[in-house]
Amino acid sequence: MLRAVHANTSPDPAEPGAENVCNEKHYSVNELSALWNLSSQTIRRLFQEEPDVVRIGERDLHRKRAYVTIRIPESVARRVHQRLRKAA
């Protein structure tokens, strides 16, 4: 379930750091693939199991393809980029 986030409301105390993540830039798969010069499929694979990635939609087992929109917070993109850089 999605809920609206307003700039003048306080974050849910059960979600530490929620205000910071909500206010930062969120990248689409296509935006990150262009920035990192990788295919959109590679970006989806890199962030598939990554925590804090926003997933909108559901996997419908009755369809051939899952229609899920992904938004990647800037802090998560940086975390993955640092991890990949260290692995190289």
C-alpha cells in the first residue's frame, strides 16, 4: 500500500532515517543506466534484492511479465556503486 508523503509532516518513528530517504533524489532504471553506461537489465539485476529500493506494482503470476516500477534512492545508488568499486 502506498501512502502520500508531505514535506511538512514528520516521518514515522518506526522508520529511522525515513525523512532523509524520502527527500533525496530517486532514480529510475533508465536514468541510472544512462548515468552508469549500463543496460537497464543490468541495473535491474544489480538492485533486485537491494534494501530501501522503492518497488511499485506487483508480480502477477498470471502474466508473462511482472509490471513493477523501481525507484532507486541516491544513497542506495551510492552504496551499490561503492561496493562495485571495491570489488573491482
